[in-house]
Amino acid sequence: MKQPVVGGPEESAGWARAGPPEENYPLYIRSVPTENELKFHYMVHMSLDVVDEKISAMGKALVDQRELYLGLLYPTEDYKVYGYVTNSKVKFVMVVDSSNTALRDNEIRSMFRKLHNSYTDVMCNPFYNPGDRIQSRYWGTIAEPSEGSGIWTGAFWENILLLMPNFVFDIELEWAFDSMVTSMMIQVC
Amino acid sequence: MVDAVLFEFLHTEMVAELWAHDSDPDPGPGGQKTSLLVLEGMGFRVGQALGERLPREMLAFREELDVLKFLCKDLWGAVFQKQMDSLRTNHQGTYVLQDSSFPLLVRMGSGLQYLEEAPKFLAFTCGLLRGTLSTLGIKSLVTASVAALPACKFQVVIQRP
């Protein structure tokens, strides 16, 4: 299962990702303060079941609303859990402190949208193999819960290719050709 | 947005580069197959990324036919600036996508000339289709055939486990 990123007690914000439905393994986990981490992991684990339930309900009912944002999954006594699923069946789960009533629905939606956008960028990175754990630093800065009101702080772009110029020249020509062409394809398309 | 012709040049050069290494004394089907696999693999990875990026603002796909329609309209529109000409299915997991004037073949000629060379220019696109389908959760096998340039057909067979 994807481990969720979980925030601390002051402001628990966390999310997790799950891969294709048959496998459901975590791509990224993050906790801000690391106390009670296991509890948050367990909570997100359980909420993945709720997400699956909602997805299958969406498939069967003839609902016009086929939104990607799943909304509040279930409220527990201290925390609220929000879910979001992409067209490629990747699930994002966020755990937020209930006492943080300043967070409105559209803020959560915009957080998920930013996460989805940066996940798309990670996918387009030619050095990333789909299915691996996400290790990009750019992703880490985007996916960082902030201390304040829970609104993500933006991060400027770090061009992954520029980070590893030595790496690109060390590898064999074929592989370099392959990945450089792939990245150019992606840019051109 | 960048000019589409850049992709066409790059693609032509990719095929030429892979076939240039093929001029060893053993140009049997083995060497050619590797090049085709490499091209298809590249297309696959690009398709995976596009499958993540293109449907972003769209609502969730309800069924398989929606995904195929997305391929014909949005994917073809984004990569080749035109839509697929026809989509046929036997409703049992096989889809035939027909393009009567495929942009990567249109510059080569029209009619039966160069028919043997055409498949190598389709391998990347087959991979592209397969990659996009795989990100959207569908395992498939994509093959292409050319009867007369520049019209070609892509056959998508969904693999059900």
C-alpha cells in the first residue's frame, strides 16, 4: 500500500498514493512530525478501501458526476480524510487535522490539483520508471505540507536533466539516446 | 506549442539511426526485430507519460470505448494535429483504428511504392498507443498494417487476464 504522507498533530496533512488496482503499492510517503506515524499509515490503509468502494460505485451508477475529486472519505474523531483518484487509477489520500477548520473544500481541491500536476510531471521525467518509488527532489518540495494554514507553498522548477549532467555522459550511447529522445518526444508532443 | 514538423524530423532520424546499425553482414530478421522493439519501447514510454498528462482535465472514463475514443480524438490531436479517421470494433476487445493519411507516412509517397519500408515508421506509434492504454489501465497488443501509403490501420487487441 502506498504509505501516506502524514503531518504532525498540530496540522496533520498527509497523502498517499496507490498504484494500479491489482497491486496498490505505495509510491510515496511522507510524514511531517514523525510521532504517531503508524496510526496515520493505518488510517490511510483503511481509507484506500473506501476509495475503492467509491470508484466501483461510480462505475455502476449512472451518475453524471464523474469527478476525479472524491471528497471527504470519512471523518473520524480527530481527523478528516480526503481522497482523489486520477484517470490512471493512481490514488491520493490526505489526512487532515479536524481542528484545522480553516481548510475549506476548494482549498483541498486545489491542493489535490497541484499534487496531480506534479505527479504528471514526475511521470514525464524520462529518468523515472513508472512504478518506482518517487524520489525526485522537485516532487518533495511540492509535496511538502507547510506549517501554516496547510496551503502548499510553491516551489520553482528544478530541471532534472540539469541536475545530473555527469550521469548523462557516463552511460552508454544507446541508453542516453533512448532517454534523450524520449524526453524530446515528450516536449515536442 | 512547438511545431509538429520537429517531431517528424526527429522520428525519421530515429528510424534511420536504428537502421544504420543494421548494415552488418547478418541482416537477418533478428537484428531488425530488435530495432523495431526499441522503437516500440520508446513509443511505449512516451505513451505512458502522455496517458498521464492528456486526460488531466477530463472526467473519469466510464468504459473501454471511452478510452479508445480518447485515443482517436485527443491523443491523435495532440501528437499529429488531426483525428483518427475511423474506429471500428467487434465489441469483443478488438479495435481497428484507421487513418487514411498518416502524417508520418504522408511524406514518403502515395500508393504502393516503399510499402516494405513502411512498417518501421509505424513501430513508434504502436508503442505510443500501447503505452497510453497501459497508463489508463488497459493491457493491450497493438499492431499496424499498411495496404497503400499513406493510409494505415492500427489494430488494438485488449488482453483480458
